[in-house]
Amino acid sequence: MRRLIALALPLCALALTVTGTGGGAVSASCAKADLPLVNDGKLTIGTDNPAYPPWYGGGTPKGSKWKINDPSTGKGFESAVAYAVAKQLGFPRAQVEWTYVPFAKSYAPGKKSFDFDINQISYSPQRAKVVDFSNSYYDVSQAVVVLKGSKIASVRSVAGLKGYTFGVQIGTTSYQAIVGDIKPSSKPRVYDTNDKAVFALKSKQIDALVVDLPTAFYVSAVQIPNAKILGQLPAKPGGEHFGMVLQKGSPLTGCVNKALAALKAKGTLKKIQATWLSKVVGVPVLK
């Protein structure tokens, strides 16, 4: 999952034996006309609403149904990646349609209303039993956000975090990072949305919030100005990465992987990351 396919093959070439991490054989052809789509003539992409920075940007045009940012602006890391993949598959922006999909619903079993979903969804073997995952488009680390001046703000080690109360959004790998890596003495408080977890920290109902590192920058800079990023949690063996989610067994999975491989080979993914996620470097790792 962390390793993108090395060769940038023409998308119209016949696929051989490559498969996506979550399963899904490569389509007999990745030519645009042969792609299996949920809506004829359009590439339908799912994500959550609100669409937060730095994953999405550009605000919301008048009349938009999206909150904070409209994914169709093409701004923000995931919006830019999605449009780059769409272009590689042969879809101009006018043929891309975004649809609202709650985070936990994106990787739940069942028929999908999207061709792929891009929403900071970490690959896990358990999730991959019921959906396909593309190869990695971003390798991620988890971060701890705390209030400035609080007692926990002086902690510099994972061991020093154990006596504090943590909050987290339900269904995220951030929860696994808390219970598996930090192992606090009290159970973490779980919230339906990240907004609710953020509010809990802001109102001092919890001592700390765990989110992926790029999101931590938005939380500390915009949502809670008196918060700070305490540090990153140590990387796990094999790492953690975000993948696009597709219908289980989708023939489109292999084509998306080929598109990502081509974008990596051309340096496009690296440029997009440098544009939208440049702040993630330099955050200390909690030992």
C-alpha cells in the first residue's frame, strides 16, 4: 500500500496482473470509454462535508452545498490529487462530480454511490475486507493537539501522556493510536465528528486531541487558536497511509493505481504535497 507502482504505463494499455491493496482486479482496459462508472459520462468522487483544510481549500462559492470548502475548487491537497487522478483517467474537470459521503460510511460494507472516495481514510486490513483501497497517495503520522499553558503542554514523551484524557473521532485510526500507542490510564472519549472532538478540547472536557498531522495544523491555527501541536507519535513499522476507497472488487481500482503511479513518476504528487502540506515538516516526534 505504501509503495506506488513504479512504472507509468499508458492508461489505455491492457492490464496484466497488478491489483490494488484492497483487492480489485485491473480492468481489461483503462480507456475512458471502458471504465465502469456509477454515473455514465462522469467520474463521481466522494468526500465528507464539511471539507476541511489543508485537504480542501478555496472556500464555498455562492449556492454551494459544501461547508468551509467546496471540493470542486481544485484547491487543497485531496482536491488537487483527485483532479490529477481524474485527468490521468481522461476526465476533464467538467466531467467530475463530487458527492457527500460521511467518513464512516465511505468504508462501510455495501454498494457505493461514488467511483472513489478521498477523505483521509487510512488503509487497514479490516477495512479492506469490505472495500478496495488504492495505493497510497499520502503517508501519514498522528499528532497530539493540546491547549497552550495546560499541564499536558509540557510533556515531551509518549510515556508522559498516559495520565491524561484524550478525545477522538469515532472510526478513525487516531483512536487506535491512542489505545495502542499511548495507552492512557483512562478510556478515550469518542465523538461522532471531529468538530465535536475539537469542541471538547476547546471547552477543556478533554486534555488532548489526536488527529492526523496536517489536520492538527488546521485545528491549532483556526479552530482553537490557543492550542498547539505537542508532537507526532512515533511511526509504526510499515507506516500508515491514506488510500482512495472504491467498491469491493471494482475493476476501477487497478486503473486508479496506474493513474497514481503515473503521477508519482512525473513528480506531480510530490509537487501537490509541497504546495498544500509544506507545514507538516519539522514537528517533533514524541519519544
